[in-house]
Amino acid sequence: MKKISVVVPTYNEEENVIPISKAIVDELKQSLPEYDYELLFIDNCSTDNTQNLLRELCRKNKKIKAIFNAKNFGQFNSPYYGLCQSSGDCTILICADFQDPVDLIPILVKEWENGYKIVSAIKATSKENKVMRFLRSCYYKFIKKMSDVEQIEHFTGFGLYDSSFIEVLRNLDDPTPFLRGIVAELGYKRKDIPYEQQKRRAGKTHNNWFTLYDAAMLSFTSYTKAGLRVATILGFATAAISMGIALVYLVLKLVYWDRFAAGTTPILLAVLILGSVQLFFIGFLGEYVLSINKRMMKRPLVIEEERINFESVEEGK
């Protein structure tokens, strides 16, 4: 009997963990009764009642497992680590807030049985804020044009991954993994399934400007050289323009010594413009250095504090 693993990352999802657990288990039993399953929650050090609710779920159903991280290790490391801990013939990553439709699971499995090792769910439409949708679309198109490798527009990680690809993830040894980029760069032939992203069922989103910026910079520094190339080209251009202006200014001063007096305004403007350009690209270069630094430190993806219902599986092997 083939086994389906479903991985659900959580952080302060006390209002959603029980309903999402019931919805997933019911969907698997009703639509895919011929498969065995495991439901794996990986909690990123929640500060509400999420962990207590997960313990109760695990107590009632031994096929439900939980990993509790010792600290919050970020929005990318925790789901990636959860995927690597799954044991099914295929693994489905789905969010806990019902924005990813549970009833899409049978469709993902059907495409997997058709031979696709990766079945990615694409947000064709969304009930999120229209301004955020527009900004995301602009970002995806920009990164797609600038990236050295293929990028998947409106792909959040929700989808199905064959166990062979999960093994690739386990062996990747990347302390700052960006799953969306890895799927596009290293993944097998995949099938894209469009869906409409729903509104969050309950609770508050944990995404803010800083987390979105972090995601954007991680993908940009991991999969593009465009930032550094633009900095280099613009640096040459501004240097050439500055030298040209300086030469013209010198000639005018020599020829029209008594009548030509440019004053300090042009000099101040030039200093401010060049200084701001330099500061911008120094900061941009810092993002690349920060990305390199994180990878060089080779720190673990997460540190576990506790895991539940893994013992019975190990004993049965």
C-alpha cells in the first residue's frame, strides 16, 4: 500500500490546527482510501495553545505526528525541514490556514500517479488584497526576467513531491533553502495545477513587510546576478558621466575664467546623487554578502525540542 505524507507548518495557529487536521484526514479517507497516510505538523515554536492542541491530536491518532522546534527558525527552514522528515511515497505541503484548498489533494495525487514527480499548485486567482496581488505579480515577472534559472510565478510551495525529490532535498545541505527556487532549478518534470487561493479561515497572517522583503531578497540573491551586474554597469556609467562633466567644467573655467562661476550648487547635487547611488548599491551588495555568510556558517535548518508519534514508526521498521 502506497503512503501519502501531508506536511503542515504551523506558527500560532490554535484556531486552525484541529479543523485543518480533520479536513485533511477526512479527505484522505473519503477520496483516497486505498492509500496509507501520515499527517505531519511542524510547529515553529508557537506562543499560543497550538502545541497543546497538536499533542492532543497526536494522542488520538497515531498517524498524526508533530515536531516542535526549539525556536522560530523562519518561514523557509521549518517547512523545508518538515518535508525532509516525511516518510511517504509522496509528500504534500499545505498551509494550516485553509488558503490552500484541501480538496485539491486527490487531484495532486492523480497527477502523481500519472507519472509526474512534482505537482505544483499555482495561484491562478486569489481572494487576497488586490494591491498585494498586483505587487506579487510584478515581483514574479521581474524575478523571472532577471533570474538565471526558471522561476514559477505565484507558486508558494503548495504541491506534491515524490519521495525521490524529497531525497534530493535531504541531500542538498543548504542552510537557507528557498523551496520555490529549488523546485524550479533542481526539480523533475512537473505538472502545474491552477487554483484559487482562499482567504485565511481564522487568525492573523504572520507575513509582514519584513518577511516579504526577506523572501524577495533570498530569491533575488540566490537566483540572479542582475543586481551586481546593474551596479557594475551603472557604476561605470556614472563614473564616465562624472568625468565628462568634470572635464567640461575644467575647460569652461580655463576659457572663461572671469565670467564662468558655477557656484557650489552643481557640486553639492553631484555629491548627493553619487553618494545615494553608492549607498544603495553598497546595501544591495550587503544582501549578497549576508546570503553567502548564512550559507558558509552551515548551521542546522532547525533544532528540535520534541517530536511525537515517530517512535512507533521506527519500531515497526
